[in-house]
Amino acid sequence: MRGYLSRDGMPPAEFLEIGRKEIARYGVELVRDTAVDITRETRDTRETRETRDTRETRETRDTRETRDFTVMLASGRTVQGRRLVVATGLKDVLPDVPGVAERFGKDVLHCPYCHGWEVRDRAFGVLATTPLSVHQALMVSQWSKDVTFFLHTVEQDELPDDDLCRLAAAGVDVVPGEVDGLVVAGDRVTAVRLKDGTTFAREVVFTTPGAVPQTDLLARLGAELYQTPFGSYPVVDSTGRTTVPGVWAVGNAWASPSRS
Ligand SMILES: Cc1cc2nc3c(=O)[nH]c(=O)nc-3n(C[C@H](O)[C@H](O)[C@H](O)COP(=O)(O)OP(=O)(O)OC[C@H]3O[C@@H](n4cnc5c(N)ncnc54)[C@H](O)[C@@H]3O)c2cc1C
């Protein structure tokens, strides 16, 4: 884990453990389960009750207000709450190349901001997933002068001439041809192998996974979503409030790559 002031280099599991201990101090109950559905009692229903305005019915209404949302869990348990914060993150979809999933987060990396410093000056490969991977190759060329850009499933003629000129100016070697797999020896990547059998000695491979926001539950609640090239994200205001009253989205479930 990098780039998080005061926690640089900490194993992510340790970071999570500290977080769990901290929130437990505030009386938060942590439930290890999967939310499979969420329902919301509509405001219309409650307004009908408010018209019967006796002291007794008002008390009933207040009780109900604390139970606006019902979250159904995979175990069959339900949890109720007055407000809902959705923090379901996103799913990384890695290129289907042997070695990539196994080494992801070790020496197969996606983020030069998180990991660039640690791997600086080493032999980089960049495994293209779309023609836009050119930008990743250019970015990581600021961390090493030894960068090979593997076009993999991208055809060279899909790249604009301008992009090829930029890659040449940055000293990035462009290698056409589908990648067959990563060569892993012991606990490290040592090479990238093409389908034709050619191997290129590389120590670190950057690639850009597809990012699929986990916004199904928000969609089921009726939250307005907008489409991006990276999936559908909730429409939110500056505080993360979605279009469904009482529901906020945070973290990667909120922040589309175009917003962050
Ligand atoms: C390999 C890798 C390295 C990274 N390195 C860094 C780094 O060094 N520094 C940095 O700042 N950032 C780094 N990042 C990015 C960072 O991990 C994310 O930005 C961050 O984790 C987003 O936090 P989040 O809480 O929004 O989502 P997540 O951390 O993805 O958490 C979402 C959680 O919601 C759970 N969930 C999803 N759906 C449900 C459901 N229906 N019910 C119950 N639970 C559900 C998921 O299982 C998951 O635990 C890295 C990312 C990757 C992939």
C-alpha cells in the first residue's frame, strides 16, 4: 500500500484490521456478509401516515423513520437503517493472459502513482488492453527509460500517428503480436512471451484492467446512473448524495475514472 500518508508500505490487510478496530470503538457492528438486495420504504407511504396526526401515530412514524432501508443479506439476515452509504467499490477485469492475475499487485501493476517509485528504472512491459493504453505507456516512461509496449490484441494501425510519434519520442519500444503469457520464475516475473514464442526479458508489467463499478444495488434502489466508457456510475452531488433520498455513494462506487 502506497501513497497514503503515515501508512506507506503497510500491508493492506493490516490497514483494514486497524480500520476495523477503530470503528469498533464507536460501537459499529461489522457484519461479514453480502448484501443481495435493498428496499426502501417510500416517502409517500410515510406522508399518508403523517396525516393521521395524533401523538400515538407520530410515535409510530418516528419508529418507522429509523427503518427506512432494509438490506437483505446472503445469509438470510436483514438489517435495517435510516440512511445508507454504498461503498461497494469496483471490480478489476484483467486481461486473460496467463500470469497476469497471479502477479497482479506484485509485479503486474496498473497504477504508476501507487507503485511507480518502488519499481523505478526497472525493465517495464506495458500490456495493451485498448488503444488508450498508449497513455499508460507514456506515463510509466517517466519512471524508467526501458519500456516495451506490447500491443497484444491492439492492431498497430488502430494507433494514431501522433501516438506512435509520442511513444518514439519517449523512447518506448512498440512490439506487435499477441502475448501468450508472462514467464514467472520463483516469485517474480522475468519475461513476456508472445504467441510466436519470442520472449522479452521484463521485470515489471503494467496493464489497465477494465473497471466495473459495483452499482447493481444502487440501480435496484432506483438511483440515477450515468454511462461512462468505464461502466455506469451514480449521479451524485458534491457530498456523494445520490438521487435516492437518504443514500450516499463513496469510494470507487462513487468516483468514476473521469471524476477522480
Ligand atoms: C492491485 C491494486 C493496488 C492498489 N494500490 C494502491 C495504493 O498503493 N495506494 C492507493 O491509494 N490505492 C491503491 N489502489 C486503489 C485502492 O485499492 C482503491 O482505490 C480502494 O480500495 C477503493 O476503496 P473502496 O472502499 O471504494 O472499494 P474497495 O476497497 O474495492 O471495497 C469495496 C468492498 O465492498 C465489498 N462489496 C462489494 N459488493 C458488496 C455487496 N453486495 N455486499 C457486501 N460487500 C460488498 C467488496 O467485497 C469490497 O470488500 C490499488 C488497487 C489495486 C487493485
